[in-house]
Amino acid sequence: MVDKGADGQTSVRQLIPVRFSRLETYGRLFETAPETRALFRGDIDTQGQKLMSALATVVNSLGDFEAIVPVARHLAKRHVAYGVAREHYSLVRSALLWTLEQGLADEFSPALRAAWEAAYSALSEVMIASAYPASQQPRDGTDHDAGANQDANGAAKYV
């Protein structure tokens, strides 16, 4: 379970509105992976608002992650239609963590980083599995993202 104490959910809710710029995440993403800019057809500010809304939903649902799984699956299928590929999830993860680190500075503790990594990993694993079923896995038969945050039974594990 993700820690909801001083470095967990409560802190995230308080810090995001104050210091987190939704545009910085996209700026970092486009800086590190310029090819992703073409995936965004609409107003980037509107897209940023959607990102913040999705992140707030994840943070608010950490105690009941299964409640957001149907929404995540639907969102993942929409992302495929926009041209999002499996590898884009890790690029967004890196951009998001960088933005949080920059915006929160010293308050982005190892525990808070671990909480965000766990939340993003859990969400992206659901989305990747939904968007790219087994028939669309890499030709070598491996799922390069599967298992990174799963227990021995394949269930998502949290920090």
C-alpha cells in the first residue's frame, strides 16, 4: 500500500495545486522526447488540465485503486487512437517525476518519490495491459514492462 502519511497522499494533495505546473511536465517530455509533440493535437493547457485531473483522481483513489481501473482501461484505449505507444508511458513517467522533483525541491523526499512511482507504475501497467493485449506484445514474446511492480502472483504491488 502507498504510504498516506506525511510523505504520502495528504502531502501530494497539498503540494500539487501550490507548486506543480502541468505545463512543465509536457515541456520536459517534449525536451527529452521531441517526437511526442505530434501526439498532442489540441491546446496543451487543456491537455495539462486533463493530466492534473487524472493525477488527482489517482492520488485520491490510492486507498481504492480498483475503483479507477475501468476509467484507466477506457483512457488507455483512447490513447492508442491518438498514437500513444507502450514506450511513451515510461517517457511520461520520467517527465512527471522530474517535474515533481523540480517543483517540490527538498519536499520531494525519497518516500514521496516512491509513492509517486508506485502510483504511476500501477496506473500505467493497467493502461498498457488494456491498450496492448498479449496479441500485441513484442515479437520476442516478452512484456518488457510486466512484473516490474507485481508480486509473485502477478498482482500489482505498492510501496
